[in-house]
Amino acid sequence: MIKRTIANIVLKSRKAFESKRKGAFLSWDSISKIALIISKRDNINKSQVDQFIASTKKYVEVFYIELDSKVPTYSDWICFTKKDKTFLGIPTASVIQGLRGKQFDIVINTCQEIEIYSTAISGILHAPINCGSTNQYNDTHLVIKKKGITNFMDYLHEVVRYLKMIRES
């Protein structure tokens, strides 16, 4: 409990979570690069996720969080394992450094709000739109709740449905 409280304080104090993004919404047609943050806790079917990614016809980089594993599960996704987290459960300095230069049109964090690591990754990646299921750290521009949605793929389709509703002015 104390460890999680300290981690929350660290997250809130990091520059990565300051409101540095403008939150300029883009239409689905204008989005070309997507960062998709997924947790092992979501019990995903990789084949279904890969099919979904192919159906978007967009460049999608997947960040897979499996902090209880010693080795990455997937070679074609960016996987974060035990070695990539600090004692507090947040990304190591080398992970932060490696992600800082990445640019996306949107970051979609599909993880639960209790997952501090995914919140940290979401805050580090640069994109005009940050989408997630919570706004606990004031770093999410578009909140799409998981309430009532139990299937991971259903949630992904719901996120895309809302993104397709956005029109640029």
C-alpha cells in the first residue's frame, strides 16, 4: 500500500504528466500513427488484436505490459517485463529515455486505472490525443469508460467507434 502511494506521488510529480499536450482532436481519417497500450491482465487473444490492427489500415505500435514475466512474450510488440520496472512499479530511466522520442497521432491506453505502469507509458508517449478509460492523472483527453464492457476486443471497437465520430473543424 505504501509502495503504491509513493508511486502515485512520483507519477503526479513527473514532468511527463504535466499538461503539455494541447488535446487537438483529429478525425479518424487524419490519424495515421497509433500507440496501443495493452496489459497482460486483459487476457487478450493476440490473433484477434493483430486482425483488428490490420483492419484499421493504420500504423499501430503495441506496448504490451507483462511486468510479472522475465522474458517478452511477443517479438513483434514492444513488451515491458520485470526488468523494465523500478521498485515502485514505474518505468525505469532507460525505458523512459527509449520512449521519449516516439511520436503518434493518438495514444490508446486500454489498461485498467489501477495499472500505474500503463499510465506512465501513456504520459511519456507524445501525441495530440491521449485516450483511456480513466483520467485519474489529468493526462487523458478522451475518456471511454470500460463500464459494462468485459471483452477486450469489444472495448477496442468501442474506442474506434467514438474516434470515428470526431470531426475536424
